Amino acid sequence: MFNKLIKRMADSSSENRQPLLSVSTEEIPAHIAIIMDGNGRWAKKRSLPRIAGHHEGMKTVRKITRLASDLGVSVLTLYAFSTENWKRPKMEVDFLMRLPEEFLSTFLPELIEENVRVEMMGYHDNLPSHTLEAIRKAKEATKNNTGLVLNFALNYGSRSEIVDAVKDIAAQVAAGTLDVASITEDHISERLMTKGLPEPDLLIRTSGEVRLSNFMLWQLAYTEFWFTDTLWPDFNEGSLLEAIENYKQRNRRYGGLKGEDAN
């Protein structure tokens, strides 16, 4: 039973976590997915290079991961780099490819202590060896942890993911090991990169943009969406709590009727 009240927050000026408002974990979403948007605009508003925004955004990842773990969230999926982001300037891409190494090298001891398990979904093609090695080390070091799954979507694109699943099914049909009439939604789901994870309950997108940007198109079919104008580097513990409180007010019907709507 989730009746206990917990809430710790990371002080923006130190590593100490301070008590904040109590939040009931009874209806906390099991899987939260976040499109982290607005790093570049945050930097531009301050006449800083875009990479400064990405570096600041990394600090937000740390704070939000801590809170999600404290609240009892099972999975936190962060859209870190899409298959389309390679179109950005080379200097920016190179910096983004270094961030996992920097982030995980400094945050890994705390992730281990907090019982967080690191995972990654996305295509390994084109990712630099140092990026993959940082992810590999973090996954290996946390593989036995049983708490929050911190799932980075890195070099990820949902349309390609779905196409690959369809190709695999088509190959089985062609080989005679799968009958067309027996294909179900599960045949798609179990071939996606999120296999083994619950579908997201709550999607958050920061910076005021209202689109999915090729992110988890299949998995988000019945997810609750929450959009905020807050830029990712400014997104804080209070922002996440606000999103969760909004989520808790939703009537999730999954195409049916619940509560007063059923009368």
C-alpha cells in the first residue's frame, strides 16, 4: 500500500536534499516519459552558447531522477537525442555525445546508492564509442538494482523502431513461422525497444512545443500528455509535482467509461 508521504528535493545550490511538501504516492504514474526541450532557448535568453543550455539541462536530469526515484516511479524515460538530431551543427552534436560520459561518471555512485538501474533504447549505429562505453559501464554497474529504471532514449526514432518491428514480423510470415491471421498488437509491442517496460502513463514536454517529435508513437496510445512552457533547464521538482498532480486528476478511460461517465 502506498500511503506514506515522501518528498525530498535537491537544493539548487548544493547536493543536500531538503524536505518539501508531502505528496501521496498512491496514484504516482508508474512510467513517466519526458521530452526534454528548450535547452538552446534557455541559453539564447542568456546570450550563452547552446551547449551551455545542454549542460544546465543535465543538472535538471539529475534533480528529476532523484525525485522520481523518491516518489516511487518505476520507469523514467528521457528523450535525450533523436535520430533527427544529427542534423544539428557538428559542434553541438559532439558536445551532446560527450554529455552521457560526463553525467554518468559523476552521477553513477549516487545512482548505485539509490538503487537506480540505467537502461538505453535507441540505435547504436553512429553513436561514438565513448558514448556507448559510458552507457555500457552504467548499465553494468546498475544491472542488479531493483528501483527506478532510468531509461535514456538516445539516437532513438519511433518510426524506424516500428518499421523494424514490421520487418521482423514480415520475415517470420515469409518463413512460415507466423500466420498473418494470428498477428496481434503484442507482436508489435514485444519487438519494440521498450519490451519489458510498462507503457508510459504520463508524457511531459517542456518549452511550450506541443508535438511528439517521433517519440514512442506506438507506446503513447493511451498516455496522458502534459505540456508546459517551462524550458527544460528551469524545470524543477515543483514542476514535476505539478505534472503529477494534474495527471492524478485525469479520468483514464482507455476508450471505455469510468466513474461518473459510466452512469
